[in-house]
Amino acid sequence: MHLGRTTLSKFLIENISGTQDGAALAALLVDVAAAVKAISALSAKGALGGATGTLDTINVQGETQKPLDVLSNTAFVNTFQLGGLVAGVASEEMDDPFPIQPPHTRGPFLAIFDPLDGSSNIDSNVSVGSIFSILRAPETGEPVLQDYLQPGVKQVAAGYSVYGPATLMVITVGNGTHGFTLDREVGNFILTHPNMQIPADTNEFAINTSNERFWEPPVTRYIGECKAGKTGPRERDFNMRWIASMVAEVHRIMMRGGIFMYPRDTKDVSKPGRLRLMYEANPMGFIVEQAGGRASTGRERILDIQPDLIHQRVPVILGSRNEVDRVVHYHAQYDAGSDQPYESPLFNERGLYRP
Ligand code: AFP
């Protein structure tokens, strides 16, 4: 069923072009869509387009790069460099932020992105995606590292794309979260999911349970209660998913609810989490909150974190607000040394946490 033929461009003109920097932001998001289309075409070619396999290069994360990682990064960097709407970019695939230099024109924004999220899934043809975050650039001059290190609440736009059977873009500019599907025949993104809302409750959790022995007690408690199902304190059965592509997990949650968890664990105590704040947790946190969900580290709202490093990692617990609130409550109880049963006075008879 087509919800009409509102294109991304028409949507942006109608919804943001009249706001501060709105016209420039709308143009920037159209540029992002162009990069997404290019990556979608590359991804769809698979091995025929040289997008699979492994390179002999290692990125700043210490991860072996895939050709599609590098091709996607190039697509975004070229788009931003030629678009004249950003003053600098930062990427999962680049050690340091990259200022836009003459003869290219600088613009009023900074773009921070994970050009290809879920790289471990490329060769197995499982959905991957891109994630982006847009911040305001300094009024004048070349941006320096500190200019990028803004908390998530400062984002002016964020979004992700999913390269699956269909290619989708889901974006927010702070007035709700909206989904667009690529009509490949004409090359337009069509508004198919206006005002997305995440159900407040869910029976579905997503976590990499191979890390269970490294979890903190509140996470072990929460997942244990989910696995106990009808016979346990939650008195209902849960389902589990783990795709290992954050974009695909988040999109499933946007469509039917759920809780996604990559919590702090003791597997590598030098890393407070696996996921990166600036180009995974912050943009996804903005998108999820704008759809009525929550995004927390378990101990604080992700969008409130003051970043220290461009590739900083954080714990991520996001999705259906009543479940995220419950996990946050369990962390608070644990940190306070309280061993109250889960039916704490804060939870009503249905076991839902009431602030
Ligand atoms: P890659 O892009 O290196 O595949 O990492 C993807 C990711 O950052 C995120 O998209 C997944 O949710 C998570 O890592 C999967 O991590 P595990 O491989 O440890 O399950």
C-alpha cells in the first residue's frame, strides 16, 4: 500500500526548510540520501561489485576492513566534501576528524557517521546499514576535535539506512522519526513510515548472550527474568533476536518494539562497551527517543553524555521505554546495594515500573 508519493525532498521542504538553517539541513539530508543510494547499489551487487571479501587494512577500531566499509566511507566523504554544507566529518573508518579544505566550501554542520554498520554480515548477505549524526559546526574557521565532542542532545539531525530486501532511510530532525523506502525504479525515497512510534512494552530482547559470563548483575537479572518466561517473575514468555547489525536490530524495534542491549561487561575492562557513542549510540538514541523510546547506558541517558573521544565506546540499552526503564531501575538497585525483590513498590501489580 503506498501512503501517497511524498518524496524525501518534498517532506523536508514541507517540514523543515522554514526553520533555522532548515533549508541547508534539508539539502544536507538530500545529500546523505544520495550517498545511501550509492551504497545501496554497491551492496546489492555483492561479490559482483567487489563489495565482499576482506582487505589487508585495519581501521582505528582494530577491525579488519571490508571493501564495502571503505567504499561506503568514500561515498560519504565525497558527498560531504562536494556538497558545501559541512565544515568537517568524522567516521568510524577514519582515525581523526577530517576538515573540509579549500577549494571545497565549508558549511554550517558537522557530519559524523558509521558508513557501514554490521560489516561482519556483508559476506553472509545479511542486512547492513549506515548511521549518521549531524551537529552544528563552529561559526567560523576550521573545526577542531573539541567542536565534534558535543553531547547527543546537540544533534540537529540523525538517521540510519538499512540495505535489506528494500533500502530504507529513517531520519529525525527533532520533530518525530520518519521512514522512507527507496523506489529503485525512479531513484526516490518515498515516505512510507510517517511518525514512527515504538510500543512502550515488548516481549522481545536482543543481546549477544555469548557474553553472559561477563555481564553485570542487573543485566544478568533482567535477561534471566526474560528467559524464565511464564514461570518466572515476568509471568510471560519472551523472544530473543541477535542479528549483529545494530541498524537491523533498531529498525525491528522501530517497527514492533523490543529492547536492544550491548551493556558494559568485563570481557575487556578497557572498553566501557562495544558500541561507539558519536556515530552509533547518539544517532540511534535521538531516533529512538523521537519515536517514544528510551536510550540509556543503564545508568544515564545516552544523549546527556559529554564525549571525551571521537571513538568513545559506551554501554547501550535502548528501545521500548517500559523495558529500558526496568533495566535502569535494576542498575540503580544494584548500585545502591539494594536486594529488593523485583516487585519493588515502584512496580505495580503488572510488574511495570512507575517512576
Ligand atoms: P561491525 O560493523 O564491526 O560488524 O560491528 C557491528 C556492531 O557495531 C553493531 O552493529 C552490532 O550490534 C554489534 O557490533 C555486534 O557485535 P557482536 O559481533 O559482538 O555481536
